[in-house]
Amino acid sequence: MNTVQKPTFRFVLILAMTMALLPLAVDVYLPAFPDIAKDLNVSVHEIALSISFYIFALACGQLVAGPLSDRFGRQRVMLTGLAIFAVSSLLVAQSSSLTELLIFRACQAFGGGWAAVCVPAMVRDRLSGNEAARLFSLIGLIMISAPAIAPSLGSALLHFFGWTSIFIVLSIYSVIVLILLKLVIFNVPHKQPPFDPSINVWSRYKAVLQTRPAMRFMLLQGMVFSVMMIFISHASFIYQGHFGVSANEFSLLFGANIVLMMVINLINRALLKHYPPERLLRYSLSLQGVGILLLIVVSVFSNNLWLFLAAMMITVGSMGAISPNIQAVYMEYFTKHGGTAAALLGATQFSMAGLLSAATALLPESLISIVFAQAACSAICLLLIFTHHEKPKPQRTQTAPHTAPHTAPTLPNTEIH
């Protein structure tokens, strides 16, 4: 009987590098906002619109690429997306107006969405259950090093070479990932569910959307990601505007959130050996709720930078366990149409977060407004997870074993050497 062999660390590392492209492209240019605004003769607030454009285009790219990856294979879609990202990054560096910046950033995100949407599908092609959750967690652990170093990298590039060098480096990075995918991941046949030519794109999306239990987790991912995106969108105002720190200090304070995220991710991986991902998801969302409450208390009754930093570290750091567990629980429902399911998850995540983070620009520019916006999203997350009951474990009878409805098919050797 064939058994599933675990993907190697090399496989995980390259997939994580692919996923890291998305947060890297968002966080690395945050310290350069004032310089970009000055060069393009616009306000910093207008430059912040490029984040929302990026997020929406990323969602569109994933919606297009998900079904394409089910139809034409993961390789073609991922490599094409990285090529689009590389070229668009160079065009961003040549932008001479806000309009050009927004258009080229949208193209950049569209290509990035093509590459990223295939990663959860490739994991689901191979593993399920707690094993999939642990692999998602490992990918997340490697991936979140990107936002940890991104602001510092951006500050260094800005200081020595100017803001255009940031996007040139992003282009080079995407080409490196493209080459690694081609030479390491796709140098052997990739096993994925067989393509059925009778099923069109709309049928695939319909099949995913009709999987009602999974929709709760798709919405949950969108809301919880909004908590973090609201912070990212206003991080420069919070630390540099409200608390008055320098660009270098901003990079350190921003990176502190990622440090705790990595620690919580490691704890989550260890706990997955003993607990199902949905239970750990409840714990981690509760931890984020505690962080939000602390943020409210600090914002209302104190203006202490270090207390605020500690509370924000808890709020953002809990994402180290939340995201991989949501992905694992959601993807468990889809033994077929994995690319399409991943596309909907990613598109919902980024479109909701982009819309809500953009909407916060309409609120008064104050610390408490930002925190209450995060609190509203967190409250919805807690409502969604605590009104959902975990699926009971399959019970065996004396006549025949009971099979879980979404058990992954047995695959041949899929280890990548």
C-alpha cells in the first residue's frame, strides 16, 4: 500500500520563500513612504493607497490563478506569476507619478497572487489534518521572517540607494524564487488531483462555495487578517506620527511584533502533536482578543509606548498560530479543487483586509480609532469560532470502520529530493 511521505525541508523552504514575497512587498517599503511622497509630489496618505491597491490586485490575481492551477498545473501558474511580479517591480521603480505607482503596484500584486495561491494547494495535494497544519505552520515560521527584516532592509536600501532600489531588490528576489522553483520543486512530476475537462471555472467555484462548513473559516481568515492589515496600514502613523520615533526605531518596533509571532508559531507546531488545529485556533484567537483589550486600555488610560508595544505584540504575534490553523482546517474540506479553494481563501483574505484597512482612512486619524477598528474585527472572529462546534472524531463500529468525509486520498511517493 502506498503511503504519503513528508515533503523535505528544502521543499518547505522554497514554498515559504514564495509566500514571503507577499508580506515582503508590503512591509519593505513602509519606511520609504515620506521619500516616495516627496519625489512624486503627493502626500504620505496618498502613497498609503498603494497598499490597498496592492491588496485588491492580489485578491484578483488569486481568483484568476486558482482555477488555472487546477486546469494547467501548479508549475505554469507559479512561474508565470513570478515573471509578472519581477517585471512589474522594475516598472514600479521607474514610476514618475502616483498613477503609475498605483498601476504598477497592482500589476506586481496580480503576479504575486498567481504564485502564492498555489502554495496551500500544493500542501493539500500531499497532506491533510494535523500533518497539514504542522506543514502550514512550518511554512509560516519561515515566511514571517520576511516582515521581521523587511522594514530594516527597506531602511538600509533607502539610506544608501534611495527608494527605487527597494523595488529592484524585490524583482531580483522574485527571479531567484522562480529559478529555485523550476530547478528544485518542479524538476520531478508533481502529484495533484486529476483534471476533469467537464468541470469549468464556474463549476469549480460553485463546488467550493457550496461547502458550507468551510465558508465560516474563509470569512474568519478575512477578518483576522484585517486586524493585522489595519495595524500595518497605520504603523507609520502610530509609531512615527503618534509616538514620534525615528525611521530606524520604527523598524525595530515593527520587527518586535514578528519576533513574538515566530515564538507563538513554534509553540503552535509543538501543540499540534497533541491537539487538533481547530482547538488551537480557538486558543490563539482568544489570545488575540486579550491583546486587543490591552490595546484599548493602554490607548484610553495611558500613552506609554512600551505598554502599547507589548499589547500590539500579543495582538499581531498571535497570528503565528491563527493563520496556519485556519488554512489547515479550511483546506481539509477540499480533496478536489484545491487551487480554486485556495484562491477563494486568499481572495477573501486580501479583499476584505484591503477594504477594511482602506475604510479606516475615513476614521479620525487617532490611535484609539485604529484600535477600535481592530477590536471590531477581532470580536467578529471570536463570534465565528465560538459559535462553531468542532467535528467529532470518527468512531469505529464492529462492522466497518467509519471514514471521515474529507480524508485526503492516499498518494504515491511525493517527497522532493
